[in-house]
Amino acid sequence: MNPPARSADTTTEPVESGVLPTTTDRVAIVTGGTSGIGLAIAEHLAGQGDRVFICGRNGARVTDLVTRLTEFGMRVSGAACDVRSGVELEQFVSAVAEECGRIDILVNNAGRSGGGVTAELSEDLWNDVIETNLNSVFRATRAVLRLGGMRDRGWGRIINIASTAGKQGVVLAAPYSASKHGVVGFTKSVGNELAATGITVNAVCPGYVETPMAQRVRAGYAEAWEISEDDVLERFHAKIPLGRYSTAAEVAGLVSYLSSDLAASITAQALNVCGGLGNF
């Protein structure tokens, strides 16, 4: 894999050991940053001055997004990377660390939906969901801890995008729910492991969020339940006390807070953004 394409501004300099980054020179990685929640997070972090590196499977989409955001003056770079590949993830993280001298923030956002009648699930589907949603979180986190210098500087933020489905069972979504439960457990374990180092590790658990993936999920339930997608949406709205889906920007707002110095005492937590859908 080629190193991430440079954005218009490449003035970021390495930070000496023990010197904390400011919000204008932090280096952030957002996996799956080309659409939905990941895109909103990348835009939010870049908009507040962070240097953001995104990755996604579709290289053309990554290039188009980097071009668009840099036209707005944001410091954004990116590269194609399949998070299911440990080799590609290691190369991507290594290229960012080599270019910038450090990595301050990791947002493990890349993910996919997946489910169906459990007795009819294929192992290929199960394995792909677990590789995409859970194993990638482990591999990216490991690579950043090894290469990004967080432990040397005593400052870092790792934020994993889980789901309220990672706290409860979701009908016809066993692979997805299992993978997100794994993300929550991984977050709590690593958060406690790193608590004394100045690195915080937290999970953000969206409920229903209006994204391209949400549209595909509604289509899947409509087929399984033999009803219209509008009827599925009505059922989902009825379960949410707020009465509506959350927005990707609202999820990005919590990610932004968790990446700040004000959130230094929050770690090993799984925090919901769900309109009251999950009060646990």
C-alpha cells in the first residue's frame, strides 16, 4: 500500500516526549472515514484543527473526500486500506506515524452490518463481520500503541465506535451484536490496562443513526418481516424515546469531547448516543 496522500498542509512536526499536543497540532486516524459516522467524525476533528488521516476500502472515494475537505482548508489525508487486513492496517498506521512523528487520536469506526436467521447464517458472513467490526479494532489499536508514541508521551485517545447492540441482543443480528459486544469488552479491558499511562480508551455506542448503513439495515428487516421499509422505520422510531434517529454529527460531537483534555478522567466506558433507546 502506498503511504497516505499528503494534504495541502504538511507542517505538522513531531512532539517531544512529555509535551502534550494542542488541538491545533494533534494527529488523528479515523478508520472507515468516507461515509456516515466516520465522515462526520473526520469532518468534526478536522474542523477543530486536528490533522486527520482517513482510510477506506474504496481508494477513489478516499481521494475525492480528501480533495473536497482540503478545499475547505482542512488538514486531511487518506489512503485505501482494508481494515480486515492486518498487513494493510499496519502499513497505514506506519505511514502516518512516519510522516507526522506521532499519532494522538485513534477512532476505530470502520464497520459493517450483518445478520439474518441464525440457523441460515454462513460462516463467511459471520467471519467477515467479526473481522471488520472487532478484529480490526484490536489490530489498529495494537499498531497505534506500537508505532504512534502515545505511551512515550503519556497522552492519547482511543475511541471505538461500538453500538447499543453491543449491550443488548438484537433480533436477526447475531454477528453484528456479537462483534459490538466484543468491542465494548475490548474497550473496557484496554482502558483499564492503560489508565495509568495517560491514554484513555472509550467506546461510543450509537443507537439508530441515519446513515447509508442504516438504510441497508432497514431494507434487510423489510425483507425478513415482509413489510415496507417505511413500516420498519415506523417500528424503529416507536422504540426510541426521543422519537427519531440520532444524527452522525451528534455521534461525532461525543467523539470530539472524548478526544479532549476535559475528558481525561473518562476511560474504559461505553457511552450511548441513542435518543434514550438504551439507558444502560
